[in-house]
Amino acid sequence: MHAHPPNDRDIGNPEVTHEKTDIRVRAIAWFAVVLVVAAVVIHVAIWLLFVGFGRLTAGATREYPVISEERPQSPPGPRLQEKPREDMKALRKQEENFLTTYGWVDKATGNVRIPIDEAMKRVLLMRLPAREAQPEGEGITLPPSDSSSGRNVEVGRQ
């Protein structure tokens, strides 16, 4: 019994051996040498570029206009809100006040605003005509949306 798997020589074909010309070691070695030399040349060129730029800016004076002033200057607008939650609370309070109180819109023309609850009560008391009921077979056609691929979507009663 063999300690290793059988090969072609064990089978009885002694002229069959492995291929010796698959790779060219000399070409691979030359490629590696050229690659290393190119990397070194590129690194030296970049270093020389940085040295040249350093000499170019060595005589220039650096000016920082924001630091040179006495007090710090705010950047130009629009700026972020400093207290967005408080601003939102104040806006909601103002809108709530606008929707729930009486007030003048324009005194010259006599336009006033009334609370929204009062306006809804007055609309109910006016007994406006209702919309006619749709026949059973017809549905409401909605305008196309992004998810409808441009098709009109009918919403019917179920």
C-alpha cells in the first residue's frame, strides 16, 4: 500500500510528468522589481511636490479675519434656531389663539375672524345642500399617484 496517492508514474506511464513551462518566474520577478521601483519613484515625486509647496507658502502671512476682530462675529444667515422646541410651542400657541378667538382681519373692510368651532356650527345651521349619492356601481376615481403607475384608481364600496 502506498503512503501517498498514486500518480501517472505509478500507473505505468513514466513519460508523463508535470508541466514545467506554465509560469515564467523570471518575468514575474522583473514585474515585481519594476513595481517596487515605480512605487519608490512616485513616493519621492510626491515628497518633492510637498516640499515645493511648503517653500512656496513659507513667506506668505496667514490671515484669520474672524480671529482678528475683538468680538466673535456671527456667520451670515440663515442660521439655525437656538431653541426650536420653544419656538414651536410659541407658534402652536399663536395658531391656537388664532383659531379659537374673535379678531379683526381687516378693520377697513370689516373682515373679522371667528373661532373655528363657531364657524362649523354656523355652517351646520345654514343647512347647505348635501352631495348627491353616487349610484351603487360607480366608484370614486382618485388622481394617479406614484404607486399607481399612472393608472386611475377607483375606490368603490365593498
